[in-house]
Amino acid sequence: MRVLDLTRIYSGPYCTFLMGMAGAEIIKVEAPTGEHLRTRKARAGASLPFPMLNANKRHITIDIKTPKGRDLLLRLAERVDVLVENFRPGVMDKLGLGRDVLRETNPRLIYASTNGFGSTGPYRNYAAMDLTIQAVSGVMDSTGFADHPPVKAGPAVGDFFAGVHLFGAIVSALFHRERTGEPLAPEVSMLEAVYPANCSSLGMVMGDAEFVRRTGNRHGGLNQCPYNVYPAADGHFAIICINDRHWQGLLKALDREDLNQSRFATIPDRVANMDYIDNELSRTTATLTRAGMTAKLNAAGVPCGPVQSLAEVIRDPQLHATGMLRELDPPEFGRLVLSHSALTYRDHPRSPYRPSGALGRDNKDVFGEIGLGDEDLASLRSAGVI
């Protein structure tokens, strides 16, 4: 499976990274100056996203804004199964590389795209980045505490949700083409990819006149208790009980069976006494370490977890034991902790990992496959096409 990757920043590159880790041949196309992520050097470590999202790809350069660059891309498009782009709607058409033009070159081509708001509707031409999508989608409105302004989620949820959805859409389109011969054109908007994640808070909006916009670390629908982040002797600790068995196990593990009272017997009872329960649990958890609570509560079958710093997550033994994280030395970037794909297959080892490459690393090989020799490449390079 061969994929032509015109994407940049996060959403598209994550989609094609997943495809590459699943075994597809990804040909990443960058402008001769390189994509934006390569130049992020404002702070130490700022360049990490590029090697993180562009492993298992072949790297070539083409200025697709030039006539010769456009022709090169069309020649490559003849030989691929999928083309992926994340420009604003209409940009590829202006470049003379829209879906209809590419389909003339390759009638079986699956043309896949992701963007902020989709190619139809009143927001079609709006610029979008993760921050703006978090704002428009309601993510920011539901993040933070009730007495504070809205806050963005720390992770780039809009970008990565869109990337995962686009991966699924492309795989579905490939299956559809195999069964019917019809090449679909998958499209995922960041706004639509994020919306379903609001489901707990959306239920409150539609069903409760006393809706609380931001619930801090409590359940977005305020219908679970305990469900919060509690103080620990060495940080903070997350606890959730979604049934009475969890509640009983929690009380026993924390030696707080004094709270095993009829007024807290059911989930609705506990929700009605949420402040009291959270205060009582906090008094106990504040005296215990995260590791101690992790051992006790997991032994009791209670969903829980220490609030880890990102520095701790990078060293997390679970992620290293499964092979998701590993220390590598990708060219240009030095020693980094990089992630594998989260898509794994039982009884099969994780896919081989090839670090991201230097700008234009594979120009000679990839362009050689369409018949260009050293003199051709030298001419294109001097003209600024590659």
C-alpha cells in the first residue's frame, strides 16, 4: 500500500504515521524549505513532534506551487493508492492538484483530507488550529473549574482526534475499494471529530436547567461520585467509582468503613452528598502516598491512578515494557524518547521502526522510481523545484 503524504503539523502526519507503522509505504512530500515542524527551535525539545510523527516515512521535497513541481506530484500520484492532505478546502484545487485532476491521473486513487471544519458549511473557509477547534467545539467551555474562565485541554485533542478518525476512514475506503472498485474520498473535520467527546457534558446541557459548565476534575455530567482528583502525601491521585462494588472496595482499602452508611448507599445518594464525600476522602488520601494508594485500590478492584507529571510518563514502566516508548537517536534531533503506534496486534510483534529522516533524504530513490536520473535531479534542485 503506497501513500503520498502532503500533510503537515499534527493531524495529517499522525494519520500517515499510523499508516506507516501498520505497514504502508509513506512518501512524505515537503517544500524544499521543509515543513514547519522541522524549524521549531524556540525552546529546547520543541522539535520533538517532527521525529515523533514522521517515522516510517520516505522523505522527499517538491515545491508543488511550481509547474514542474505540480507535474512531479502528478507522476507520483499515478503510482500510489492514497493521497492525504490537510490544507484548507480549495487549496489543492487552486494548485491544479484537486481531486478531479488527480483522479484523471489515477482513477483508483483514494483522495483523503482533513481540515478544521469540512469542505461544506458556513465555516468552510475559516482557518483552524487545535486551539480554535477546542474553543469552537465546546471543549474549552467544559474544561476547568466553575468559578474560573474556560481552559484548553493540555493535549492537542482536535488534531489527534482528527488524525485517528482519518486513519479509520482511509482504511474503510480501502476495504470499500477492494470490495466494489469504487475509490471513496474520505474527509474528516477536526470539529466533527472532537464533538462526540463532549457527550457527558452535552447530556447536562440538554437535560438539566441547572447545568454547570465546568466541573473541574469531577464527572462532566456530575452523575458519578466519587469521581475526582484527590490530594496525596506526594502529589495527587485520581479515583472513580462507577458502581456500589467500587464504593465498598474503596472504603475498605482506605479504612473508611465509617462512610458505609445508608445515606451513601447508592450512586444517586453519593452524588447528592458529593461535597461531603470528596472532603472526607481528601482527609484520608492526603496522608497516603500515590504508590501506596495505587497498590491498595487496585487490589480492591477500584479504578484509580496517580496523577503523573509528563517527566514521569516518559519513564513510565508500562509504556516501556509494552514497547510503546523507547529511546532512539533519530538523525538531526539527538537522543529522544519516541513513541510507537498504539495500534497493536495480539501475538504479533510491533512493526519495525524507522526514524524520521533528513529533509529530502529519499529524493534520489523515489524520483529514480519514476525515471529521473542525477542530471534531472540536479536541474530540478537548481531551479528550486526540489
